[in-house]
Amino acid sequence: MKFNTVRFGEIEVGEDKVITMTEGLLGFPSLTRFIILDHAPDSPFHYFQAVDDPEVTFIIIDPLCFKPDYKVAIAASELADLKLEKAEDAVVCAIVTVPDDPNEMTANLQGPLIINAEKRLARQVVLYEGPYTTKHKIFGAVPAQPQEAEKLSAA
């Protein structure tokens, strides 16, 4: 499948690399198909590119890279649409906001993306209870671990 993007130009990926959102992202309810692209070798950041809108790209990160004690507590019933057979099939990512000063970069830990790596289904959840915010600072934290999103990457 080929499609155009503003940031990366024309991209060709297999249909098996497309991640389908069971519900659209908050603020983007009509966008349900995405691919994950690597930012750079050994980078903890990845791009979450909308397949059906060439202008929409998010930067995502594995929250454990900078918040090793991050935990997502969600009832199994809330994730039934992802068809997760075991917890190990889930990849958790946070959407990153990059302001003018990249040192002030933040991640949305209150609204993580939960991805079924095997079935390539995803959903954004909102953690109403708990210590997390939508603007958790990334820099000044613990060094990165290997990224789970890498196994989903299209590039």
C-alpha cells in the first residue's frame, strides 16, 4: 500500500504494518489507521503516522524509557476490543508534545496508547484515577530501555 504524508513524502508499507484504532484518538475520532515509523536509529522516539490524513503525525515513546515505574491499571473489559490474549501482547506508548524548547518536551501519561502487537489493534485509554498527567516531563529522567514500539515499526 502506498500513501502520501506531509512529513515523509510517499510511503509504501504492507497492510500488515497498519495499526487499526478501535476508537479514534481523542480529538481525532475519524482517524483509525496508523503506522509506526522509526525516528532515528537508537532513538526512543517513533512517529505514529495517520494513513488516511497526510498531515497528522504524532511522536510517541515507550513511557518506561523515562518513567520506569509507570503502570497502566485498566480493567480487562475496557480493552476487550483489542482482543488481547495475554498482557505480553500489549505495547504501551505515550504521545509526546514537543514545544519550541525541546528540553521541555512532555508525554501524555494520562492517555496512553495500548496496542495489541499481534493483532495490530490499538486504543487510547484515559486513566482518570492515579498520579499521571497529560504533561509529564521527559528529560531529566532515567535512561531509556529498548522500545516496545520498535517491533511494530513499518520502517
